[in-house]
Amino acid sequence: MISAVVMTAPDAPLEVRAFERPELEPGGVLLRTLGSEVCGTDAHLWKGQLAGVPYPIIPGHVSVGQVAELGPAGATADVARDVSGAPLQVGQIVTFLDVYGTCGRCWYCTVGHATTRCPSRKVYGVTLSADDGLLGGWSEYIYLRPGVHVVPLPAELDWRAFLAGGCGMPTALHAVTLGEIAFGDTVVVQGAGPVGLCAAVLAQLRGAGSVIVVGGPEVRLDAATRFGADAVIDIGSTTPQERLAAVRDATQGRGADVTIEATGAPGAVPEGMRLTRDAGRYVVVGQYTDAGDATFNPHLDLNQKHLEIRGCWGSDVGHVYRSVQVMARYGRQFPWTELISREYGLDSAQAALEDVAAQRVVKALIVPAR
Amino acid sequence: MISAVVMTAPDAPLEVRAFERPELEPGGVLLRTLGSEVCGTDAHLWKGQLAGVPYPIIPGHVSVGQVAELGPAGATADVARDVSGAPLQVGQIVTFLDVYGTCGRCWYCTVGHATTRCPSRKVYGVTLSADDGLLGGWSEYIYLRPGVHVVPLPAELDWRAFLAGGCGMPTALHAVTLGEIAFGDTVVVQGAGPVGLCAAVLAQLRGAGSVIVVGGPEVRLDAATRFGADAVIDIGSTTPQERLAAVRDATQGRGADVTIEATGAPGAVPEGMRLTRDAGRYVVVGQYTDAGDATFNPHLDLNQKHLEIRGCWGSDVGHVYRSVQVMARYGRQFPWTELISREYGLDSAQAALEDVAAQRVVKALIVPAR
Amino acid sequence: MISAVVMTAPDAPLEVRAFERPELEPGGVLLRTLGSEVCGTDAHLWKGQLAGVPYPIIPGHVSVGQVAELGPAGATADVARDVSGAPLQVGQIVTFLDVYGTCGRCWYCTVGHATTRCPSRKVYGVTLSADDGLLGGWSEYIYLRPGVHVVPLPAELDWRAFLAGGCGMPTALHAVTLGEIAFGDTVVVQGAGPVGLCAAVLAQLRGAGSVIVVGGPEVRLDAATRFGADAVIDIGSTTPQERLAAVRDATQGRGADVTIEATGAPGAVPEGMRLTRDAGRYVVVGQYTDAGDATFNPHLDLNQKHLEIRGCWGSDVGHVYRSVQVMARYGRQFPWTELISREYGLDSAQAALEDVAAQRVVKALIVPAR
Amino acid sequence: MISAVVMTAPDAPLEVRAFERPELEPGGVLLRTLGSEVCGTDAHLWKGQLAGVPYPIIPGHVSVGQVAELGPAGATADVARDVSGAPLQVGQIVTFLDVYGTCGRCWYCTVGHATTRCPSRKVYGVTLSADDGLLGGWSEYIYLRPGVHVVPLPAELDWRAFLAGGCGMPTALHAVTLGEIAFGDTVVVQGAGPVGLCAAVLAQLRGAGSVIVVGGPEVRLDAATRFGADAVIDIGSTTPQERLAAVRDATQGRGADVTIEATGAPGAVPEGMRLTRDAGRYVVVGQYTDAGDATFNPHLDLNQKHLEIRGCWGSDVGHVYRSVQVMARYGRQFPWTELISREYGLDSAQAALEDVAAQRVVKALIVPAR
């Protein structure tokens, strides 16, 4: 029997349940879970703030595991392969894109080239039910259905290092890519959670001239500084006017060339527009749930500024693949694992969830083997 | 003596004053005015809604004239040339970029490549004083200082046809360029004034699959239809919900691929965000003055939508040059001069201004020779 | 029994063979063929110039048909749908992307976002064998396997009009999209075959200021003129130097802003580099088979010119979808069906092939009902 | 009197001549030279391989100096300012863009937005004559005419560190920017001279997953490794086939995502096309002089590959400004000054030139105070 954490309903205590070991379909893969992250989304799930969640679910959408078993391979098409086309091997350490079932046939997939808006997308640990199997990461084993996009971790990337970025890394990688940072740009990152911290690192890996992190609390700002931020501004002890003045002072009065929002607070959006220079670019990636409205001045904050704003939703397999390559390549420079505040066994998942919800930790992992 | 219309102060009646014929500097050009447009900006100027205007001014920022006299050409550098480098000739019919004095040296001009945000910009008919000379178009003659960017009209482009677009054409051309319309896209244009009508035409010249104009009043929507709009939606007789439903119906439920805002009403901006499909693009060009705030939902209207928004400010000489080429090339298809509702002599400028402010006309011209 | 043209081997005479009506899989579609184009690729196939062709094949890769039968629909996923997600209906008139089986899982499909380089692609009428069924268009019926991308023709787009563009239209649409034509640009198109003619039309639907077609023979240049080309240059009666001089004369000495190559002749490529202005853009789409090498000067033709060159391979379903929208929308302006020189029945396919190979026709169609 | 090195004619020995201290115009600046680089262009100048050079010249196009004197400032417009608009101060340490006199008015400057193709450009140390003053860097003092673009060095960027990059850094920055490297990309750099080494560094500052330098001799490849290249391939001991195999082995058979050419050898260009993956991008920046033709296969190397090639010519002030910001920010990570092989006094300029021409040094500086 396989143990897994089950979130039975919003606000209900998490349970550890026993599951049968699944029969594998052709092309399916069984992973022995090494670790799975706990992120803000899990807290949102627990509070019932996301629509369309088929409780009970096994949470955990970004995970790393070791290939334990491969489904029967009849036809060539049925061989489970990684994203580069190599057949998977038992014993390999891999991660996978949590989004599964992007159809490749709908208007968004084909004409729109906007696969993160495909209506067929299902997400491991979020929109797949525990009634349908081991489809979430807080579990001893994860079942990868045929067609799940698998990315192997290179030898030089420890699985803990990868999970230290967690879903924050591909999310930030998508946002920073949309930011089109030019060499030497001043980049402001709003928010110092996992997405914000990853964005602050990735901005340096685009050759930013200066990276300013606006956020809190202190434990997170300290992490930002350790990971190379040139300046941090504590959201708890400053007014919007003071923050605007600080950014302008650092940019000869112009404002940030590129601003990345990763906060979740609606009011951060108009503030971010103002922190950005005329003809600059602003990426909004942190408004993951509906937390209310915001007010801005279309003339001053957008049109006269000649400002570009890009909403950024979801990640695709390319973002995960690229995150893996970047984390493997720049691990000497950025000690990823320092972002992990604490690891929890399956039976401590409830504590993990509460610590994340309370922002007591930067990054928390579920490690079933503990 | 040369007659010119002078706006002495906000809300004061326009006057026709006599000016001396100017002495030309090397590289300067004296144009005999054929026509000059009256646009919404002139109404804003008269109502005192723009900051930094050095009244008294001679209004008229987009104009066409015939080269009447060329300044003394000593050094080669002093020869007045058009934008393609050809020396200007007396008798040529030309227009010019109203923006003058973009410095080419500041951070925005050099590093930022955002010349429409250069702080040295001066604008004929707007930010140049009548005390300094014939620096506006509602005048028998216009003095082009050395360095003004001059664009000749090709033989096949009648000067009236060019002025029928007026400043709306380069403004719309800038906005539609930022819209990055793909072949077959559905384009919604908010606003049916000169900018909106030009945008509706230019969308067709990007191969849009369908162009929907949302605006009013009826006289302008009729013009939109005559100029090829596939559908018009009257802002006066519909609710935002009805407009959203109409656009979704026309796009299999998705919304517009690209939306261009050209209204001036702050509330149009959140509405335009909603009219645009997920992963679509929204260009805001009509918020030319501060008309107040707007409220939106950062999660629903921006982040989850994966929406791109681009504020679009000003035009550069490339936009004017390209407008001239496009209007000359596609004049058989689009009968530009039909956009001109009425022509006024210098002594009727007051009436022209009032007609434009009241939206009684689509496009009004000042024609000094009348 | 169903009649279809079979190309049994390179250089062998075409045969008309009888096939059984197929059993439909869930999600499969049987089309009654209205028409199928004959294009240069078919001539290449017949001459054995393409690698990896599983003769015998039924030629015909771009076709239009009427839905005659739909496969059994068990699960929702098995319902045959068009590209916008609407279930297909018997009687509908549709086209489809000839490329089938793009995997959506390989590196090129996911990380590279270059689906036209997916190694799993199969092409109706080219890389699918007649032994496997009715997988080409020169046939009374075409069998669409589950997953083929289907695009309905709107009521205002006659099927003959769509086939008049044939595969040349999505190919040209892809190339012109990569050309990033700006309003008013001078565009040179090298080649006056179907791709070149479509590119000349599409350049006008990007607002080109001038379109110059370089090619031959006269029948094709006449078509270019009728479809709006501002100038044509006969490749048969001019030297490269004369062509360069002509293009420079038309552009104040600069050269074309954007050049589109659609010739198939290797020597056209260095010539096209020279026809393009400094800092211009050159799209190479016509080098569909290996016709030998070309020589150029990297300093003069590329580096000092600050030239951008884009190879353009294949089309995806978005290009077909957009072609359909554009042809439907701009049919009054461009009388597509005039491009059709002749229609042939199945038993005249051999004559059609020879006429295309000899460039005696602009566009030839196979119409089984003739 | 001021000493400066003069190149009187191609192949003639360099001379040190005495010049009068110049009278400064309003807006002019006199710099006391701290150092000036010796680069491949200087060797080309000496061999007479560049057209349009007004010998005698004072060589030295990228230099750093201390502001010694400012011209008389009458009008506000005459105050010498840096690129951010701040008035220059005596004693400041600055560099400047060698290109001077970009007109801001021609078609390339205005419509084409391709200022590096402006025909009015003059270049310090290259196309300005010693007869007209101290207009090159191998001199005790340099005279900056009004309008020269000046970029101050921040306190944390030592002048030697900046010159260690020299003109190679903005050139590489331009090329790498055009390369549009995505996170995790494999980047091949052809050439291990100053441009190639800077490109290899900058690729890391775009988050490349792997950087492979193809070049020689060993001293330069060693520098590449010290500056972070993941692999080097010695051009002297490998065949093109071996190099292609090595790059494919490192990329699961695909080839480089982005390749940057910085060699000057025409044959490198077709090789670079082949080293790049399908749908990849290739930037050609090293073909600075006409060294002959190259041959390629348009079908295999360009069209079927769906390859994008970008010629990259010159730098603008933004590239210099951004180089300064990047070198200042990432100096701890990249010990720039290690690239300097040797410093020479004015009277050893001849030896410097010969060492550079013979590739005996990575980077050589002229330091007048030595």
C-alpha cells in the first residue's frame, strides 16, 4: 500500500490515506517521490479559494521522483520518453510539468499559440481528483499518465535544489522572459515570496544592472539580499510615496526599466505601474486569485507613460525545462537549497501548510521518506 | 503681412493677427499653408486642459504647405532636406512632423529608444509660442525651423486627402503597429473619432479578418461602415454587457484578438480589457488628457487573461512618413477626403473649433486661401 | 468503390485505382472531395526529388471537401471538431491542414515552439502511403484520421477561391508574417508562382507602400499586375545588375525594406540579399528542394548590411486558419479564382502534373466530379 | 604641447607628434586620457583594409579619460552633459561613444530606426583626421566635440576593467542582444578574440544553459574557460565535421540554439549555420572587412532549417551605456582586467599594434601616462 496526503475538502484537516499500487497503462510511469513542494497555491486550495477543484485531491503540483516502474511498451508511440525524446529508464530522477492534457487541437493551442489558456488543461495536485489515483505529489508514489511531460534532472542538479525553486522558478522564468530585460536595466520585483525571489535571481541572469526587491517580511528580504538583490525595500515600514521616491532615486528619476509583480495584492498593480519608467515594461504574475479591484489613472499611469503591461498566466513545459537547465548551470552562484526553510514528512503536511499560509517559511518541502 | 489665427488664452475668443514675413535662418523653410487640421487637441487647448502651453499660440499642428522660400544655404549641413535626404525645392508640397527638437542625446533618445518621451520635444501649434513666430498651422504661412522633419506628399496624394487623416492617421498608425495584428485577427476599435476611424482602416491594411467599431454618434459610425468596418456598435444605445456579448458572439466566445482604444473616456479602458480575448493585446492611445480614474480587477482582467496592454504616446517622423506612403498607395480603396466634413477660412476658425468640440463634424480643416 | 489517382513511383505514369470505402474510427471523418490543388511539390514528387516518400501515394495535399460521414463518437474526446472546437456536421465544407501527427510532446513542439520542425509530422498527399488509405486529395473521397486539424470555409468563401490560393497561401502567409512588413514599406517578391503571387497580395494586406514582383513568365507577371503589384520585373529579360538598379531606383537608392524569396533557384538568395536595404529583412521560403549551392559575401551582403534573413519552413494550422479568414474577408478586392488556369478530372491528372511542371498554368485543380 | 600617436598612412611606421592644446567650443570637452584600447580594427587600419580613412589619423576609438576642461557654457543647450542628462564635472572619469555625428534626421535615423547605418557617422580614431585635432585615443588628451555621447564610469568600475572589454564589449552586447538567448539555451560562440570572449560572458548573463567557444589559439581558449565557457573547441586541431559532431553531441543532436559569429573568416559563416539547430538563430558580427566569399546550400542550411540569421553592424550609445552598467555590476563574477595582456606607452604603440595583429595578446592598452 502507498501512503498519500489527502485534502478532502476546503478547511478540513489533511488526512494520510493508503492507496493501492496502480496498474500502469502503456506509456504511464510510476515515480517514487523524493520531494514535493508546499506553495501558496496549496494554501489557497485549502481555503477553498480556487474554483473547479475536485476534492478530495492529493496536493503537491511540483515534485521530483525516481522512476520506479514503466508501463508496458507495445507500440513505439507508447514508450515513455522525456522532453528531449529519450526513453525513460528505471532509476532516473525526474520532474514533470504539473499541467497535463493540453490538447494541441483547440484554437488556443493551435491558432492562438497560447497553450497556457487551453481549456483542457488539468493540473496535478490541483484539478485531478484523488479518486482517480496518485495524481499529486504529497504521496510516496506519483502516477504519471501517458503524455505527461517529463524533464530529467541533470546529475549536477540535486533534487532538493530544484524543489527549492519549486513552482516559483518556472513561474518567475515565464514572467522574466516576458519582461524582456535588456542588459543593464534596473529591475524592480514586487514581492519576496518564492516567485519574487526567483525573479530577482533570474533578473541577474538576464544581465540586469540593478535589482530592487520590494516586499517583506524581513526573513524574505534577507533571502533576497543573499541571492544578490542590490537593494530591498520593506513594504511594512514604507509608504507607496517613499517606495516611489526610492526607486526614482536609484534611477536618476526615471523609474524601473522593468517591473515584475509577484505579490497577490491588487493595490500592488497601480503602484507597480508608477514604479516603472516611461516606455518601460510591467509584468503582472502574482494576481493568482481574485483578491479584489484596483484603481488607476489611464492617462497618467498608462497612456502618457507609453507603458507596456503583460499579464502572465501559467507555465508550459518549456519553462520547466529551462528552469532545470538554469538551476543546474548556475548552482555555484546561487545556493538554491538555502531557500528551503524546512522539510516535513507526510504526516506533518498539515503543519507545512499552516507554516506556508502564515509566511513563517520561505520554501517548505514534503519529503515522504522522512 | 501674414495673417494667422492666435489663441491668446484658454477660453478667450480666437483672433486673426498680422505677422511680419520672417527672415529665414540657414536650413529654415517658409511654407505657404494649403490646409491645417482642427482636431480634438485644439479643443483641449482652448479649454486649457493641457499643461505647459505658452499662450498665445498659433494652433494647428498637422498641416500641408507649399515651399515658398528656403533659407540661405551656406554649408552643406544647412541645406533643408526632406526625410529621405533630398534637398527641398520651392514649389514642393510637403507636410512635416509637428514635434520639433527631439534632442537625440538624452537617455530616452539614445538608451531608451523612446523618442516620443524625449523631454526636449516641442510641438508646432501646441508648445511653441506665437511670440516666437509662425509656429502653427492656422496661418497663411508656417515657418519651419532648421531641423524640422519634412515629408513630401507624392503626386498621387492630394493634400486634402492627407489632411483628412490629419494627426489621427500617424497616431492610429502608431497604435495599430503596437497592436501587432495578425492576418485574420478580429480587431475591436473603441471610438469612432478620427483616430478610431483611421485605426479601423489601418486594421484592414494589416489583413484583419474582422473590424468592429464601438462608438458614436451615428454620423461617425456611418463613416466607419463606409470605410469598411464589418460591424459597428453604438455606444449610446448599448450597455457594456451588451457590447461584451456582441463581441463574444462575433468571435466564437473568445473576444477580440486585438483591441485599440481611441475614446478619451477612462471607463473605456477596463471595458476594452474585457472585450479582448485571453492572451490578446490591447493598445490604449485615446487617454490623451487626465479625465479621471478607472477600476479593474487585476486577477480577472489582466493576470488570468494573460493580457498584454500597451500605452501608446505620440508619433515620430516615421509614423508620418509611413502614413503618407499608405494614404498615397491605398487612396483608391479608401476615399479619404470623405472624412472631411467642412473647410473653414482663417476668420471662421472659431466656428471650426466649436464644431469639433461638439463632435458635429468628423474632420474639419482650416484653409487659409478660402 | 472510390476512385483515386495513385503515383506508384517516381517518373511512372499516374494511375486511377479503385479503393474500398473505409471504416471510420472514432473521431475520423470522410470527406467527399470538391477539389484538390496541383502544385510544384507534386511535380517534385513525380520527379523523385523529395526524400522519404512512401510510394505509392495519392497526391494532393491541399484540398476542400464536404463532410460525408463522421466516425462513431463514443467519448466526448472522440467527437470530430473543427479548429474552433465546434463539432463537425455532415454536409459542412471544410479544408484541413495537410500536416498530421505533430506530436505535441517532442523538444521542438514543446521547448522549441517550432512545430514545423517536429519529426513526427506526416503530410497528406506526400508522406502517407496509398497502402494505408485515402490519404491524399486527388481522390473522390479523403479520409481524415482522428486528430487532423479541420478548418471550415465560411459561407462567403467559395471552395474554388480557397483552392486558387492552395498551399501557396498559407506558405506565403507564414513568410509574409515573418517578413514583419511595416506600413509603407517597399516589398520585393522574388518569384511569380503561387507562393510569390500570394505573397504579393498579402504584402498589400500588411499596408506595404509598394510591391515589386521579380519573376516570370509573362502570364504570371500579368497575374501579379492584376493582383495589385506596383511593378514587375521580368527575370527573363533583365540582368541581376538591372534588377538591382530598378529596385534601388524605386527606393531612393536604399533597396527593399523587406524581400520575400519564392523561386526555388539558389542564385536568387544572394541576389535577394542585395535587393534588400541595409537593416532590412529577407525571408527565404522558396528553397523547398536541394537545387545546389549559392555564393555570397558575408561582409558586404550580410554583416555590414545589418541584414536579417529568415528561413521559413512549412505551415501550421494557424496559417491555414488565417488564410481562410483573409481570403473570405478580402475576396471582393482580390478575385482569387482568376488564379485558376484550368481544372482537371481524376483521369486527366497526368496532364495537370505536366502543365504545372512546365509552368503552363498559374494554378491547376483536380476536380473529381468533372 | 600634447603628445599623440599618428598613423600617417597604411603600412607606415607610427609616429608620436606634438599638438597644441585646443581651444574648446561651447559644449566641447577635453579629456586627459587614462587609457585607450588597441583592437583588431587598428590592425586593419594600419594594413589599409578599411575604405574612407582620412590619414593621418590618431588611432584609438574606445578610450577612458578624466574630464580636464569643459568648453564655455553660454546657453543651456551648450552645457556638456552625460547620457543621463547630468552636467559633466571636471575630474569625472568617463568613456564616450566613438561614433559621432549620427544625424538624427536621415531616413535611417528616423524612419528606419537603424542609426548604425546613418551615412553621417564619423568615428573617433577611424574616420576623423589628425589634421582636425585630437580625435583619437592614443594621445595624452582627447577632444570631445559638442554632441559626443559621454558615459561616466561608476565608482565600482575601474577604468582598466572597462577597457579590458574595450570595443569588444559593446559590439558583443549588440550581437548577444540580437541573439535573443532564452534561459537555458546552448550558445555557440565562434571566435575567441575580444568580441568572442565578451559574447561568451554575456551569454552567461542571459542565463544560457551552456556556452561553447570555438576558436583559438590556446591562450584565448584558456581565457574563455576562465571566464566561464562550459566547453572550448580548438579550431586549429579539429575539422568542421568534428566541430559539428561535438556541438551536436552536446545538444542531444540538435545543434546550438543560438550561435554568435566573431571570427572575421568568411568560411565560418556557413559552418555557423550548420552548428545551429533547426529554427535557431545565428548572429554574424565578425565579418568586419571584406575577406572574400562563402558558399552555402540555401535549402539545407537556411530554408529547411527555418534558420534566422542576423547581421550585426556597429554599436550605438545604448550599447556602450549598457556595457558600462553590466561590467560594473558583474565585476566580482568576471575579473575583467585579466583580459589585459599588456599595457604600452605612447612610444610603444607600434609594438602594441604588431602584438595585436599577431594575436600574441588578448587585449592590449595604450596608457599615455606610462
